[in-house]
Amino acid sequence: MSGEDLSRRLRVTRSAVWKHIESLRDSGFEILAAPHHGYRYLASPDRVTADEVLSGLDTGVIGREVLTFDTVDSTNRHALDAGRDGTKEGLVVFAEGQTRGRGRLGRAWASPKAKGLYFSVLLRPSLEVKELPKITLASAVAVSEALAEACGVEALIRWPNDLLVKGKKLAGILTEMSAESDRILFLVIGIGLNVHDSGAALPQGSTSLEKATGRRWNRCELAVHILKKLDDCYSMLNEGRFREIALLWEKSSAISGRAVSAKTLNGEVRGTAMGIDGDGALWIRQNSGLQVKLLSGDVTLLRQS
Ligand code: BTN
């Protein structure tokens, strides 16, 4: 578009147009300027911005408010604080990098700057504490479906909510909550997805989207896809449609019918993963025939196939 058209449409002077173009370029936008022809927008910076996320979202709840940070200790920590301060559900907190990214079971989540997606969603579902696995599984389904639709990647789910590509971990989800007696007051779903090849070694047994597909992906577009799917799954849960989520989960399960070992707070359980029940709990049939119900833990496949 020519500078003249822009200045007419925006009702600013030609020099103001130029200044704005320069400031967009300073922020990393690629804009071509051809004398006598005008400007051509080429690409956005590889950065997750609230404006870009919000302009791609048409969701009911998730993304009502979007905050983006360059670096934080943990987006989960930030969203949990917001929950305590009474922030409405739907807030999404993104960071380009995290200094103390949290993983499940007290582990750390490597969060090198601009290499992955690191974000947390604050929700206030009317669920009982024992129903927390429903949200955990729904978020894994959302990420798996978004990756299939946006990137054509088959990411299988390892209970409860690790996303694996060819047996390697691509994404992890950490759900943290605040509760009063048996009711959830609010919860935070934290998602970490390895997007670009960072050059530095990924944690052992992990992969990135770039490694898995051989190309780079726009992190902002990916985030929008995931948030839309999360919003869909959240409304399914609120409508009492967990059964449908469970079916989607089973369809993408990396473990159903397989020999697994589960590390739980009460020790190790070995056997065949039978699938999840209506509460989102995993059932394992031990060799003795005894069936064990797991609400949390860490599952590994005993044999890769
Ligand atoms: C896992 O151990 O698999 C869960 C990893 C979850 C990491 C994400 S990154 C964004 C959010 N903020 C955190 O501190 N952790 C989660």
C-alpha cells in the first residue's frame, strides 16, 4: 500500500506513517519499503504478543485477558498469584522465557528464550477437587488436537498429560490449583511446548516441533490454535461432556493396552494400562489380575513398539 493511501486511511501525515513503520520494524516486523510503490508487510516478529493472540481468538472464556512477558520465573506462579488476587477466569500469561519453569512432580521445565511456548491459563471451574484429572486430561486432548490440526503432527498422550511424538516428549502440562474443602477455587493449566530447535541439547527423551517436522512454526499462531481448542474442551467440560473428552483422550492415548510402570506416592505399579474412567483416573491391571486405580503419578512404557 502506498504511503499516501496509508496516510489518507489513517488520517495522519506521511511522515507519521513513516515513523510508525520504523517503530514496527524496530519491534521486529519485516516491512518492505519501495520508493514510489509503498510498503509491503512481510512477516511478524517471532514473538508472542497480546495483540496478535487476541486478534486470532474468538473464544468464550479463555483469552479474556492476555499478558505477555519477556522473562518471568514461572507463568504458573504468575497466574496463581492473579487467581489469589481475584482475577477473572480466562486470563492467559505468556513468557518468552522462564527462569524457574516448573514441571510435574517438582521437576524443572527448561524454558530457553523464544524457543518454545510457555503459557498458563487461569480457570475457575465449578468442579470438586476429585474432578481435577478431568481438566488435566482435557488440556492434553486440546493440545494434541491443536497439533494435529495446525501442524499435521500425531502427538500421543502419555497419562496424564505428556504429549509424545515418536516416543519423545514434545510438550508437558502442569495443573496447579487452590481449593477450599472439596471445591476447586481456581486452577492454572501451564503448558510448555518445545517449538524450535534450540541448538542446546533438549532434556533427554525430549523433542521439538522443528525436530519432529523438519520446519519452523509460528509460535503465536500455534498458541492461538491451542487456546481455541482449550476453550472448546473447557466448554465441553462445563456442559458435563467429559465422556466425549475421555473418548478423544483414548483415541490419542500412547499407553492404553500397553505394559507400563507407574511411579506413585505409594510406590511402583506395573501392569497393563486399561484406560481412564469417568473421573479421569487411570486403571492398571497387574499381572496378578488385580486392578489398580491411579489419580496421579508418572507413567513409563515398559516396551517401546
Ligand atoms: C511437565 O513436567 O511435563 C509439565 C511441564 C509444564 C511446563 C509449563 S511451561 C509454562 C508453565 N509455567 C511453568 O512454570 N510450568 C508450565
